Amino acid sequence: MSVLGQTRILERVLDPSGHAMPADVARWLLELRADSVLQARFDELADKNTEGIITDEELTEYDEYLQAASVIAVLQAKARSVLFNTNGH
């Protein structure tokens, strides 16, 4: 299944529960960031991929990072929605 397909499934699963997410959990999700070592590795793999010199093993690793980032992005979008709605908008 593609990352896009997984993201769409996750969005549908979270949709009904998004309104029940506590504001403190939403704020915590929005603060999630990769540490400097992880970010450096991701950037290295992204550069290798762009340059066309990435190995098969590195491409698998890069794909895993992209999948994780996609899941986190969906969770953070739901968190922003919860906080927006909590603030009376």
C-alpha cells in the first residue's frame, strides 16, 4: 500500500476521534520533532535520493522515514484542528 493510501486510511480512522482529543495531547503532538541526528540522516538520504545515488537499503530506510513523517503529519493536522475548534473557531 502506498504512503498516500496509508495516510488516507489514518485520516478516516482519526476523523471521528479527532474531536475527542484532549488539548494537552494536541499540543504535545504539535511539538513532536526529529532530533538532530535523525534529521541529519533523513536529510542525507533525501540528498542521495535526489542525486540518484541512494542504495536499495538506504531507499528502504528513507521510505520508512517518509511513512513515519506522513503519519505524524496527519496526527499533527488533527491536533491543529482540535486546538482551532477548542478556541471557539
